[in-house]
Amino acid sequence: MELSRKAMGIKPSSTMEISSKAAQLKAEGKDVVAFAAGEPDFDTPEHICQAGIRAIETGMTRYTPAAGTPALRQAVCGKLKQDNGLNYTPAQVVISNGAKHSLMNAFLAILNEGDEVLIPAPYWLSYSEMVRIAGGVPVIIHTKKENQFMLTKEELEQAYTPKTKALVLTSPSNPTGMVTSRKDLEMVADFAVRHDIFVISDEIYEKLIYDEDKQHISIASLGKEIYDRTIVINGISKSYAMTGWRIGYAAAPLEVAKLMASLQSHMASNPNSIAQEAALAALEGSQNCVAEMCAEFRKRRDYIFEREEAIPLLSALKPEGAFYLFVDISETYGKRCGEKEIHSAADFASALLEQKYVAVVPCADFGMPDYMRLSYATSMELIKKGMDRIEEFVKELQ
Ligand code: PMP
Ligand code: GLU
């Protein structure tokens, strides 16, 4: 029997796949160092876990409103006001099962068959597949390294067609770690308003910025016209080390939020009631845990970048935020590791895993086949061990 052509056209998430492969090798007793999935290695802070436990003990174990509990939606409004200077009412906020789910709801709410969505590459691999699932057409814009992988006005205008419906913006970026400046946000906002398209602003790494002179700005805060066209996506997975709890959220113009909630009411009913209580504690409790984790990520960022810079044939930009190092490996092309010749980051990554048990993400699915991504959301000890092995691996190439 023929299965869904649409589903068969979707690539499974390779970040998730590589992480399970690394976990499987570990389970087999191999000494693997995984720079794979972007997942903080910290435990969820104690006061947040306690809120989850309390939720179970006090019987908060039933369905909640589809768009999330009133208390959590209110807390999200408070956070958006305080951190981002954004005014939203709870009716404009939809809580979902992770920011991934929020993004999927957003694409489903705004796209009609054949609508185009501009995605600047390098991009987080799920955007293109989500757009396809929603019936849209991903249009990849290749940004340049010499522009710090920042979009230019010319690139945007060139990619625009009358079918363009939205643009995806990720700052800080996965996979480059770059933070979009106010000036660049203004340029993007002007483009979106002029052509009357939506901006899906993925701000999930907002709290993880490492340089004093860099600051997170939500594009929705740049004026009413852009606010009316922006869907802000955020979540608690990265900043509170809560990847497994599965809570993300969107804030959007009222009509869009209503559609997202309606779709979600059929597809998922509501996000997990216990996780919503924990998310409430995360947003309303002390933010010291976020600052502490951020400080630790900063140390790791400095260390991993320094190590990478010292390895011949590799090059990278110093990440400003998130927890990824995006490394150009194209200078290793034509070199051999045993019998195998390297012609792509995928070749590099598979040889590295086979020879040295280091898992990295080759970035063809991020639109950049010459690059690998190293997630430094892992301990200093493992980063050191992994970088020692990568250095050895590159030096042994012939
Ligand atoms: N956006 C980006 C850029 C990400 O890297 C991730 C990581 N999975 C997500 C959204 C989704 O995060 P989650 O579903 O865990 O909230
Ligand atoms: N966002 C993380 C990553 O890029 C987690 C895995 C995923 O959802 O893709 O590795």
C-alpha cells in the first residue's frame, strides 16, 4: 500500500540520529565523546524539579486548556515584557510540547500549499522539513562567511517572490552562534513590513550570550508594524536545562495564536500538565541558575574555540551565543584517513567517529556540506578529551 508521499519526502532529524548513534556506541562500551545534540549536560535546577513533583502530589495531572494553563501563559507574558519589552496578552500565547512543536504550529497556521518560506543558511535542520510538512516550500538563502553568516538586504530581495509568506530568523544562531545586531534586525524588519510577510523569530538561545557587547533583541520589539507580523518562538529546553520536559511557547498576533491553539487542540490536546508547572517555576523563580549555566558555557566556548584555532586545516568564527562551534573543514579535502578520502564534512565526521569515537554533526542538512558542528554543551573534561582526539585525527590525515 502506498504511504504518504509527503511523509516519505521528509528526512529524519540527523542531529537526533547522530546522538542516538553515539549513545548506542556508549552502551556498547565504547569510549565515545559526543559533540552531537544541542542538549545542556546540566541537571534541571532543583527548585524546578520540586515544582514538578509538587504538581504530581497536588493532583495537577489532568488536561489543561489546549494553549496551556492561564498561569503559565501569564508568566510568559511577564517574561516577554520584562526581558524583551514586548506586550502580549495571555490569549496571544500558546504553550506547546517544546519549541519544535511551537514552530510546527506556526508554520501550519500561516502557510497555504506552495507558499514560500525564506530560510537563511546555515539553518537549524528542522525548519525546512517543518515547512514541507505544512505544505510550504523552503527557499534557502546562502549567507556568506565574510558577512559572519548574516543576511544582506540584497540576498533577501533576490530571494523574494510574490509567493514568499515568511522568513525564519534565529538569533543567537544554531549552528553558527552568531547574534543578530539591532541594525541587521532593522533591515530584516523593514524587508518584512515592506513585503508584508511574517517573521518566525526563534529566540530559544536568547539567554546564552557570552560577550558584553552583544545583546539579544527581539525583532518584534522594533515597532508595531513588525510586531504585527512576528511570531516569537522561545522555550525552556536550553536556558533551564529542561530538554526532556518538552515545553516551548509562541507569542503571536491574536488571529495567528488562535489558529495555533485550535490546531494544537486536535493534535496534542495540551502540553504536559506537570511540565507546565515546572516551566512556571522556571520562569517565575530565581534566574541565578541561568546565569550560572551561562557562565559555564562561556568558559567552554572560550576553551573549545582556542583549541580549534590551534588545529591546522580547521577554521571557525568565534561563537557569540548558543553552544555550538561551526567549523569549516574544507581544507582537509583530498586528504586520506586510511583508505578513505575526505570530500565532505560527512566523510570527515564518519571517519572521526570510526577512528576516534568522537561524534560531531556534519552540516549538509544545515545547508552547509563543508562544515561540522560541535556542541559544547558537555563537560570541560569531555571537551578536552574530544578536542585532543580531533587534533590527533587531523594531524594523522595524509
Ligand atoms: N530552535 C532551535 C534553533 C533549536 O536548536 C532547537 C533545539 N532542539 C529548538 C528550536 C527546539 O527546542 P525544543 O523543542 O527542545 O524546545
Ligand atoms: N536543537 C538541538 C540540536 O540542534 C537538539 C536536537 C534537535 O532537536 O535537532 O542539536
